[in-house]
Amino acid sequence: METSGTTVKSEEVDKNGEPLLYLSVPQIKIRSFGQLSRMLYIAKNMKLKEAQACIEANRNPVAKILGLDYNIISEEIGNSFVSNILDKITKDDDSESEIKMKIALQLKQLDLHLLNHSLKHISLEIRLNPGTVKNDIELLKQFSGKGKQTVLESIEYTSDYEFSNGCRAPPWRQIKGEICYVLVKPHDAETLCVTCSKEGVFLNGGKTDDEGQINYERKGEIYKDLVTLLKEKSAIFSENMSKQEIKFSEQPQKDQPNEAPKEEVAITHKASVTSRKSTQEKNRINLGRSQLTKRLEPSLNWRTSVSSKESRNTLRDTQVEKHGGKLEKSRSSVSPGRAQLIRKSVEKIEEIISDSSSESEEDEEQPDHRQEANADLPSEYWQIQKLVKYLKGGNQTATVIALCSMKDFNLAQETCQLAIRDVGGLEVLINLLETDEVKCKIGSLKILKEISHNPQIRRNIVDLGGLPVMVNILDSPHKSLKCLAAETIANVAKFRRARRVVRRHGGITKLVALLDCGKHSGEPAQSSLYETRDVEVARCGALALWSCSKSYANKEAIRKAGGIPLLARLLKTSHENMLIPVVGTLQECASEENYRAAIKAERIIENLVKNLNSENEQLQEHCAMAIYQCAEDEETRDLVRLHGGLKPLASLLNNTDNKERLAAVTGAIWKCSISKENVTKFREYKAIETLVGLLTDQPEEVLVNVVGALGECCQEHENRVIIRRCGGIQPLVNLLVGINQALLVNVTKAVGACAVEPESMMIIDRLDGVRLLWSLLKNPHPDVKASAAWALCPCIQNAKDAGEMVRSFVGGLELVVNLLKSDNKEVLASVCAVITNIAKDQENLAVITDHGVVPLLSKLANTNNDKLRRHLAETISRCCMWGRNRVAFGEHKAVAPLVRYLKSNDTNVHRATAQALYQLSEDADNCVTMHENGAVKTSFSKYQPMVCVITKPCEHGSRAIGNYIENIRHPGDKSKSFADHNKTVT
């Protein structure tokens, strides 16, 4: 540096001889990035203020650095400066212009990054306004009313007067930011009085009884909008929204005067770019307008285009999702809450369809949403259009720069995603993948990877034949290309047809090969795993396999390609980014029995347990879900315990903020609790008390698992006492009024297990739990009926006055008898068990006899199901104790089939049959029937069932057999016909 008085200048000069740094107090001039960096370094803690002063003094820094051609302040020039530079590059190979262009792109990228970062914070502070609130309420009114399909019974304002600013709150409340007050009546809750304010939506104190005035005091937390609050407060509202059973249509044009009507036009893209005419491109541009404009302002436009048939398929696939794992979340753009409802609806339907394991069904395609005409499009739309033109006709340098420029747009926004598609950019990007230029391929894949988060773009890529090209790139020697291709496949393969295309073009085998990090390395495989590039290739391969593993055929393809050993090896790494897709793939595949056996053989459970102690919540979630899938097997449950996996599972129950992780953890605990040894461990870790605390204020996915775990723990006396002391009986009984099938099956099992304890049974009876269980016998789902019936058995056995309690249920006995007409074996067995307990009361036995229980039981006698045989025989034995029921069973041909029960291999069937035959043998004609069907011969045949029963340590069974044989051998006063048949015995 050269110093002179109050001036300082650098010895370095530019091509014009000007010093690169010139300081003359109070001004400083800098002409190179090197000097700028040095100056900021010297500033140290003041560098932020120096940078701010520099920007304030130079309102257009890019133009000062690079020249007026790069003036981005002027709107007219700013919208086309990239195009102008591209024009210069295509006309002459000016190296200086190319360098300037690269610098300009870097600066613009920095600017966009800072802008997006600021927008994220700004979006969190967006407040509600009267127009948005009114739009929400009016739309909810349209879908409210009586009936199961509506979301609400009613919703109305507390005041009909609307001020000029759109508010309905009194002026002294408007000062506090309050907009209006609404009375909402859900289907499953009391009327809610809701305050809508600029800060959000919350419950107030409601209307007073005497004056009808509103208690403005807030009761509870603040929600971002009305829909979010209602989903939290009403299970039926949330379920109807999530199932998408209602077709929401858009708000009429008169309610939204600033929006043009939406036109949905499906245009099939052709593969060839050259065949497109300019008129077609203009049409696509005009068709792409309204949706972009609508997303600029938050609104409550719900819609779904799923037909009634697709709705049924969606419900079916939802159950598959609950038991088959979770899907990777779709990426969404940053925008205010309700502005995402349309996208979430479309993505939810698309993701549910993608979870189906059936490859034989037709794809349920989403409609190809196009933009509306006659609406203003943002400037990005037109800039992307111009860049696509350079992609089509530019040279290699122009193509690369155009790709870089396109990548600088916020491709997470749907505006930019659909703009690329609407002007034919997808075809060009896919065609670039077939060139020999690596830079062009990388640029194209980077863009495709970002925009393929959009469900419509995914389907367009498949339609244009993009997946086979990406599969071929997986063979490339360039690791960057492999990574990008695999990541793009991972995004696209979110629906059945895409996954099928990947498999049919050999993509599964190639993706599995990416997992072998050490395949081409001279070092041992384990050490090469930590090479950054190899790890990234394997991570991307696992990510793609995760998406592809949603279908059964692909799971088999992964297994046959040798994917399990490679996944097991990758599971030993410490890279969390690698572990998440690896465990996610294993979690999906573990739903198949073949995979569960292979997982045990590869000792994967040990590593899953190890990663439960990770700090990464997503990794913990997927490990717990994988354990949930694998723990169907007893050996796996033992391995989880032996490797110390029960304690981290129990400790994770205390973290309830992440509901998805909580659902996975409770699911793993449920399945592990099937083993008694694991239940003992959970009791030591105080997990049962924690599970009881999770019975309230949790989503259904969590409740199903929590109640399932408690149902398994309740099989032991100590745990039943713990649940009762922790106040768990009441929340369990409260859950009996739900509608979720899986939850009802689990909660009935838990309540039935608790009813074994007389103290718990008193609480259940006081809470009207027996009546609720009885009402579930009307449930349309056979599993719920059967589980409710099994739960009623201990309730009747341990009730104080069981006979009177049963008779108090109006129509209850007739309902039970009619269930004997069911076709479900489990329902029949459970109902027989209930009737056995009911019939212990003579008055109830008389009532069910009048309802025709004898002929219905007789019709079931020819069953081959041992479980049903046992309970049916016990029921027949008990029913014989009233009137002439013994004779009636003989008349309805029930005796001969019972004799055949003696050939069963189940000892419990033998004992129950012995009791029934003893009761039936009190009638002489029944003894004749038994003898004719070889009852006595069977007793001393090679099966020797009766002798076996007698020698078993069962007092009642032995006595019954003895009495039965006594009745046959010594007829006493029985009929002459029986005595004649008895001669062969003597």
C-alpha cells in the first residue's frame, strides 16, 4: 500500500492504471474482489456494517461491477438481461463476457438465496384478514349439514352485522385485532364458540347463559386457521377431510372477483421437440395462468377429483399404509398455511395411491391441471420461457448457461415448475439426458430433480419416457450423474406406474449395484464406505430403492438382486444421511415374511436397536417402524430385548412432540409386548405408566398402538393393577365410542383383559363400559364384533349381578343370538363364548331359548374349526340345562357331528365335547345316536380320545367322560331301543 497524508492506495492497478483500492477519508473505492475481501477481513466485527454501507452507497452494485449490460434494477432490462447475454455468447465466443456471466449468475444466486431466506421469516408472520376468514367460513357452510358425509353440522356467525372493513366484532374488540365470532357445531362434540382474529383462531369462553353475551377470554391455544382448530377438536371433521370423501369445488367467480374461472385442459405432450408449433406453445402458456395467480393469495379452495370408485380404493390403500410403513413426505413450497390446501389434497391422493402393493391394477391418474388464461403471470414465467428457447436452439455454452440460469430460479415453487412444463421444457430436459455432454446431463438432472417433487411433473416425466433414460444413466462412470439420476428416480417413483417402469427396464438391479460402495475399490469394502463420493452414490441408490420398495414386485426384485446383504452392510455406517433411506427401505420390505427371515439372518436387528439411540428423530422413527414390522416374529422380539432395544423404546415415549415418531415407537412397543419377557422389562422401565398417559390427546395412529400395547400388558395381573392405579380404565372406556376399526379391536381387547380384575370390572360397569361393548356387537366389521364379544366374556363372569345386568340391555340377548347367523368363524366362536356365560343364568337361558338358540347352534355343529368346536360344545353343554333343549339338539341333528369332535387333536376340544356329550346323553334317543355314530368304538380305537381325556389332569373333563360312559353302559330307565343298542357294549 502507498500512503500519502489522508489517502491510501494499493500498488496493484487495473488495466486502465487505476489502483484496485483507493481510500480518501471518508470514501473508499475498491475495484477487485480480492481487495474487497481483504477490507472486510480487516473490519472484523464491523464487517456487517461495512457491507451494509457498501450496498447503501451502491444501489446497483452488479452494474458497477460488470457494466450496464447487467443492470438488473431496471425492470425492462432486468427481465431479459440473461437473454441478452446469451444472445452475445451465441453470436461470438467472447471469453470475457462468459466470465462476467458466471459472476453475474453467482451474484444473482446469492441474491435469490437471501431473498428466499427472508421470505421464510416473513411468511411466518402473515396475519389473517377479514376477507380470508369470511372465505373460510362461507366454504365450510357449503359442506355443512346433517349426514355422515358432511364435515360439520352447522357453522354460523354470532352477529349478522358486518362493518365496512369486513369485521363483525365490536369496535372495542377490533382494536385488539379480533375479526368475528363463530358458533361451530361438529358431529362429535359440543358447540364451539370460536374467535377469529388477526393473530389466529382460538376458543373463547362462549355465550353466557343469562345475557347471551360472549365471554371474550381465550380458552386454549391459538391455531393458524379455522380448519386446523376444527381438525384438532373434532375427529369426524378430521377424518372426513383426510379420507377426501367430499368433493370440494372451487369458490364461484362471484365470490372471488379478482380470479378468472379455472379451465382444466389435458394436453398430451409428444416426445419430439421439433414437432411442436409456435401456436401450440402459446396455447400452453395461456392455459397456465390461473393456478399460479391463485396461489399468490391464501384461500380455502379444497378440491379432489377422485371418483367414488377411487375413494373406495383410497380407503383400502390407507389401511395398507398403516401396516406397511410410511411414505417419504412430499416436498412443498414455502407459503402461508391455507394456500397449500389444494396441493396437499392432490399430493395426499397421489401418495395414497402410490402405496398400493398391487401391480396388476390400472393406475389412478391425477388430472393434468393446466393454467388459466386471462390472468397476469409473474415475470419468472416469461423468463423461463425464454431460457427454454435457448435450450432448444443454443450451442453447448449457451445451453449450459441457460441451465445454470434456470437452476437459479426457485424451482420449489409450483409457478416455476409448471412454467417449465407448459413451454415444452420437460421434453428438452429429457432429450439433453441422451447427449454425450456430461455438463448438460448434470444441469438437466439438477432441474428435473427439483421439479419432480410436483405430482403432475412426475407423471409427465413418465409419459415422456424419461425414466428409462435415467435408468441407463445409472451405468455411467460419472458418480455425480449416478447420484442425480438416482435422486430423480426417487422423486418420480412415487406412484405405481413409475415403479413398474423402473423395474421393467432393469432399474432395480442397477440401483442395488449402487449400494456396493467398495465394488470398484482396491481397499476393503468397509473402509471405502467412508469415501464421500461413494457414500453419496450409495445414499442416492438407497433413496431410490426406498421409493421403489412400495410394491411387492419391486421388493422381490430387490431381494433377488442381493439387496439385503448390501443394506445390512450400509446399516453399520455412522452417516445419518445414509442410514435414513437404508432403514426406510428395510422398513418397507419388512412387511414381507421372506424379508423378515433375511433380516434376522443378516443380524440387522442389532443395528436397528443401536440407531434408536441416535439424535436424529427421523432415523429413530424409521428404526422403530422397522422393528414394528419385524417384531411379528417371536425370535425377533427376543433379539430386540437381548440387544437392549426395549429401554430406548421406553425412553422415547417421553418425547411426544413428534407424532410420527411416537406412532412408530408405540407400534414397536406393541409388537414387542406380545412376548411376556418383554412386558416384564417394560414394567421395570415404567413404560406402562407412560402408555396410560398417552391415552388422551393423541392422534388415532398413536392411540391404536398405545391401546394395543396395553392390551398385551393387561394379560398379567401386576400390569392390570398398574393400569387401574394410574387411572387408565376411564380413558380406555372412553375410546369405545370411536369409529376407527383397528382402535376398536385393540381397545375392546384391553378392556376385556382389565375386566378380569373385580376392582377394574366395578369401574368398567360404573362407566357404562359393558353397554358400550354390547353396542359394538352391531359394528359392521367382523373383527370389531369378535373382539367385543371376547371382551364381554370376562365382564359377564366378574359382574356383581351378571344376569340382571345382561337383561337390562334392551334387545341385547336377541342381538347375540342373531350373531350366530354370521359367516365369520371368529365371530361365531366369540359369540358362543358369550352365550356360554349368559346361559349360566337360568332366566337368561330361557330367553335365548325362546329366541331360537338351539337350531342356530345345531347348524354350526358340522364345522371343522377347532376353536369354534370348543366354544360351540361348551355352549351346547350349558344350553342343555334348560327345558327340553337336550331333546331339541337331537332333533336338530347336532349330536352326530359332536361325536366326530373326539377325533380332534386339540385336548380342549375333547374336554368341551365330553361335557356336551354327557349333558346330551341324559336323553335316551341321543345315546342311540351317539352309539350309531361309533362313539363307543371311537373311544377304544387307535385314537382313544376318551381315554386320553380321562387320563388328563382335568377333574371336570374326567367326571364328564365317566358320567357319559356310565349313561351308555347303564341305561337305567331309558327307552327299550337304547337298551337293545347297548347290548354290543356289554
